[in-house]
Amino acid sequence: MGFIRPHGGYQNLLSYQKAQIVYDITVRFCERFLDKRDRTVDQMVQAARSGKQNIAKGSQASATSTETEIKLTNVARASLEELLIDYEDYLRVRSLKLWEKNSRQALFVRKLRTAEPFREFSETRSAAVLANIAICIIHQANYLLDQQIRHLEKKFMESGSIRERMKNARTAHRSHPSHPSH
């Protein structure tokens, strides 16, 4: 029995797919609606990038450390929360409407399953609409990340750290009849 877990596969995680859409929208939002000299541009793009990248890094780290996977997944969650606040601030300071959670528009966005429509929206929708779309997707990603963190916590409680798995694997190997000590 080995102690290195299967890892990677982050591209298949719905949280990663949502975070990637958020990143793409954020890049276009900043290019279209914010002054390139505004510090907020770099902060928003970096927060979106951090959300996406830390999901990927956590997934890779899962081979040897659930603890690192939890930490990186939580960093992704925190980065997306920071970005969420930036979008909400953008709407609030410009007196633009924030969609209600169950508004017709928000429900429409939540039903979309692929990245394709968001590419078009990034090019054709107003700043207020695009900010609200980003907010909807960030909420989805955050919900998924919260679920992942709870799942990882449970997985850690069940299987322990890599040191525990290494010790158990070594003990099992030594007790195997084919081991030279037998």
C-alpha cells in the first residue's frame, strides 16, 4: 500500500472551472472599464488569478499533504472573497444596482454551465451587468470551495497526515511475508 495519493485533476473541479471564468471576466472587465493606472486593476486581476492558481496548487499538493491542500484551497477562497468585495465596491461607489440573489438575471447566470456565454458577455455587456455576472460566479465558486474545504477536513480526519500514512505503509511492508526479516 503506497502513501502518495492520486492528485491533480484540478481542471475537472467545478470550483476551478468557475474560478477560471471569474479570472477571464475580471481581465476583460479591468481592460474595458478601469483605468490601467488604477491600482485596483492589478489587485483585482491578482485576486482572480490567486483564486484560480491556488485551487490548482492545492490539487497538486494533495498527493502528499491534505493540510497544504486545505490551506491553498482556503487561500483561493479568501482571494475570491477579496475580489467579490472589489466588484461590490465598484457597483456601490458608482450607485449601480447589485442584483438580488434570486433575481431573474442572477438565476439566468447560475443556470449557465459552460464558459462560452461568458466570453461574449465580457465583450458586449455593460460594466454593471458584467460586475454582477462576476459576483454571481464568485458566489458559486465560493460555495464550491466551502464544500471542498469541508470535504478535505473530513478526509484529513479519516486518513491523517502523510507521516501517518508513511508509517502505516512502512509497517505494512515490514509485516508482509515477502519482507527479508521473515
